[in-house]
Amino acid sequence: MPGDKPPFEELYRDFLNRIYAYVRAQLGSQADAEDVTSQVFIKAWEAYPRYEPQGATPASWLFRIARNAALDHLRSAGRKERLARAVAHEPEAVADPAELAAERIQHRALLALVERLPERQREAISLRHSGLSFAEVGSILGSSEDAAKMLYHRALRVLREAAAEETG
Amino acid sequence: MSDQPDPLQERLNQAFATTRPRRGFEDELWSRIQARRSPWARFLESARRVQLGPAVAGLAVLLVVVLAGGLLLHGRPGPSGAATSAGGLSPQGNGPQAVQRGGAANADLQTFGPLPQPLQPSSGYPGPVTVTGATGSVALPARLPVTRYREWTVAQADAFAASFNARPAGPTPPGALGRYAGKDFTLVLYPTDPAGGTEPRVVITPAPGALRAGGSDDAAVVTAVTDYLSRFDVAPGGSAQGPTVTRSGDQVQVRWALSPLRQGWSATLGSDLGIQSAEAPLPLSPEVATYASVNNQQVYIGSGGGPNVVLDSAALTYVVASDGTYGYFEPVIRYSGHFTQGGVTYEKQILVLAVR
């Protein structure tokens, strides 16, 4: 719920990992996710004096910035490369695969599937599983809470099918 | 999440919850954000942290009141070489020594040495006058802060432009450090301009139609300008005041102020809502020292050989000055008085350094 304005440092601590995970699911690559996450928090810091908690929860405010930054990034020159990779189903290069536990590899594979979803479905899944309510997801995506819920469940169905194809 | 998450939802929850940036990223990014904070804000925070005495706390308040805002300190590195920054006033920093010691504002505070004389104002009567009296006075604190920053050089302007894939593209406008062309924009970087009262700045001119606001309402216009300035790492920061949007004819102007005394950010949009030009202060690495104030007796000017004038008004203000290597925000006393010559009444303004 909208309310008091917490110190920016608190927001940073609470949301860094969530924003990073959200951005990572949109962009796939660790380097891109770090770049965009940095942009998100720098923009957020610059805009924080103008942020009104009465207008939006810190989560929706930050995730809205993150969404715009991720979309900007996807629309920039790197988009072609990402699309090519998605089409080829080429896995993202991993710095040191030996260090990754099997579970983390599975998580990464799942996020790679999320990354390949159509844009709005990808956003609905990512925002929802970053801890946002359907109302917040709808607010960020410019739709109603019910529409966000429907979009999410449609995305979940597509994802389930994609996961079945991948394993089957 | 729904009441009973299915296995896929559980996996998604875990995948998002366990996706983390690499170790060290959190601290690195926080340092970058900290570096962008206003030096005044960091100064105040440092003062609180080291529990400086009341006199220095008073100085901090004075800094804020007098300058009504902070210098910029963006993440993109500004000119290097400034020995200390305002943020260096913490015990770990290497700011001015006496401040580090944490005492009151004593007379032995380290200074930057002689300061450049302020440029005399171009407004009012331009010729010499004979000052027959200076009755105007202003109460000054014992010491006043002076801010110094390393001037931007041509090499640094080149590097700044290169970081946005912009290359030198003459001719360089008079007084500018350089003019650079990028894919769909032109940059012109200027150093401190004491005559214009401006600190180092960049003027960005997008190619026609390169960027349009998403709507004509104020919010859309402001968002477009902010996003555009962000591309060059010169977006208004936490110390910006505004924005104000004004419309005149076919043009829309967006402005953020830094303080009443300092230039801020601005942009002009045309009738097609395309950004025509934008201007922003360049990143600076400021350092602060305090100087002993002059007393009113020291301020007396003497004869200049011209109409007689009594300087009956005085006010403390800050002006931007430069010695070529450093730029300064230095305190001056603005004396003014009126005289009549040939039936016309003139105002004469004289700026005198308020510190010694």
C-alpha cells in the first residue's frame, strides 16, 4: 500500500535482488541485466525526490522504471542479437558452469523460457513472480487487475507448454 | 500468488528468488549512486557522522542557505585531479585538514590560496567611477565557504564525447571546448564562463525528429527530456528544483533550477514535440574550503576616476570565477549605488571578493 517514503537506501537494499531477477528474466544475459539494473537504480535515485508514495507503492514505482529500462534496452541495438539467440535457442554463455549447482541450472533454463515468451506475457510472469500483486502488475502494464490476472494465467499456460516441449 | 501454487509456479518463485547479481555488484552500484549524490548532502552527512562542532554545523547550514543547492557529481567521471571533494570531509577522507580535525571553524582552515578576482558585472554603468563612500554594509560570518572544481579541458571534453561515440566535428563555437557529432546528435561542451555566469556545461542538439515526446502534456514532455538527458548521463539529479514547463508560441521549454545563483538544466521542444536542444551542467568534482571573511573596511574601493558615486547598498552573493585551471564558486559582496549624469540616472555595481 502507498504510504511513507522510506530512505532510498532502504529501497535499494530491499529491491536490488528482485529488480535484478526481473531484468535478468527480460534480457537473459548477466552483463545486460547488471547494466540495466544499474540504470534503474541510478534513474530511481535521480527521480526519488519527485516520487510520491501516495501515487504508487515503492515496488510498482521501481518496477515501472525497471520495465521501461528493460524495454529501452531491448529496443536498442542489442535486440537483434537477443532475438537471434532466442530463435536459435542458443544457451547463454556461463562464466563458470562448474560452479553452478544443478538446481540453479534448472532455474536458469526456466528463466530462459520466460525470456522467450511474448513481451507482455513475459512481463506478467516476471512481475508477478518478483512479488508484485496483480493490482501492481496491472498498474505497471497499464491494465486492470483482472486483465493482469488473465494475462498471467495465459502466460503460465504458454510457459507450461514450452517447458513440456523442452523436457519432452 | 494463488492460494495453491502449482509446481511450475513454485519453480518460478524459486527461480526468481534465487536469481542474484554477482557478488560485489550491490556494493559497486551503491558506490556509484553515492558518487552521484550532491557533495553538499555528503558534506552534511559527513559532518553529522564526525559530530563536528556547532560552528562547523552552522557552516554546513550556511553552505546550503547561501548556495541553495549542491554542485553536481555525476557517475560519469568528471575532470580528474581535484585533490579532495566535499565528500572527503569524513574522517576517512582527505579533505581540508582543519575540517578533518573536526574542530570549530578556526582561522587556520586550509584554503585554496589566492582566488581569482570576480568579473565585474556587465549590467549597469560600465565605466569607471569615483567611490566617495561605501555606506552599504552586510553582516558576514567570520568565515565563508569557497567551492573549487577542476576545469574541463579539451581532452576531457573529447573523452566525454567519445564515451557517447561522438567525434570532433568543427567548427568549434567561440569559447567552447569542442563540438562533436554523434549518430543523431551534436554536443558542444563549454568550460566555466564567468562573463555568462555559467559553470561547465554541455549543449545537446538532437537531429531533427530524432526524439519526440510521447504526448503534449507536461508529464510526457518532462519524461522525454529527462530520458534524453539520461542518455548522456546529465539528467537532473537530486538537487534539481523543478521542473517548470513553459509554453510560448510553438515552443515548449522545460527547466530545472539548481539554485537561484546557478544554471540548471533546460530543453526546448518544437511544435512537433521534438527536442530541439537541451543543456545541462557537466559533472564536476568539487572541493570545499573556508576562507576568512573580509571586513567592511577592507572593502572600500577608492577613486577610479569618473562620476562620483556612493555605494549605499551591499549584498552577499556567489559568483562563478575561473583561473583557467580551476573554476570557483566564490563569495562576493555586490555593492551598488546610483548617480545622475547628463540627466540620466545610472546604477553602478561593483563586486568585491568577500574573503581574503
